[in-house]
Amino acid sequence: MYESGILATQFLVLALAITPLMRLSRGWPSGLAVMCWLQKRRRYIGVAAAGYGTLHAIFYVRHTGSLELVLLELEEISLLTGWIVTVLFAALAVTSNDASVRLLGRWWKRLQMAAYGAALFTALHWWLIDQFLDQLLIWFVPLLLLQVPRLVKALSKRSTSHQAG
């Protein structure tokens, strides 16, 4: 059960890190080739995260022994965060195809932003279940640091649009 959760987390972090790493590697010819390869496969990496997350949930239900007990345990925030991630993963995986992109149009990208929520709930789940701060820092701090330039850019756009309005 533990390994499937770790793999789900690693694939999720990788999928979310690809775009910022791509931007950082623009000046490096060899790095850019690897990043282009990953960029083309980002959806597959995200679906792999969802697949391993689903396996993790299945292993958990099997380990628990009954769906009734699983439902009773939903009151525990540490387990509820994991189920929230599972639901987010399902929505992301089901819509990670070209037909969904066409059908949802501009809403597809907004839906895919739920991956960031999945990362947040994954980090919470991991912390509340295991409290392995070192592992949490190894996987999520680099991801957070890679997202800082995007957040700064988004906030500066917001600030500029508010001042213009």
C-alpha cells in the first residue's frame, strides 16, 4: 500500500514540475530535449499518478477489510484528505484525453488545475498519516519553489488589472 502511494505522489510531482522545469531549461540544449520529451508525455504521467493513486485506494480498502469501516473512517481528516485526492485524480484522469479537451474547451484547463489541489491534499494526507517531514520536504518543497515564479507572475497580472480597472 505504501509504495503505491509513494509512486502516485512522485508521478504527480513530476507532472506538475514539467512546465516550470521546461521554462528553466530553455537555455540548456541537452536539458531542453529531455524536457520536451517529458512535456509531450505530461498527460500520461498524470494518468500514471491517478492510476497509482487508485491502486493505493484499492489496497487501503482491502487492508481495512470492509467498505463500511472505510466509510466510518472518513471522519478522520487524515483519511478524508486521501479520498479527496482520489476523487480529484479520477476527474483529472477521465478528462485527460483529446475528446475532453475539445468538449470542455477553455474549462478543460481550469479543471486540470485541480492537480494543484491534489498536490496540496496529497501533502496533507502524507503529513497527517506518516508525519515524515523529511520526505514531505524532499518532494513538495522543490515543487513549491518551482511554482513561485508562476505565482508571482499571476499575482502581478492581477495587480496590474486591478489598477487599470
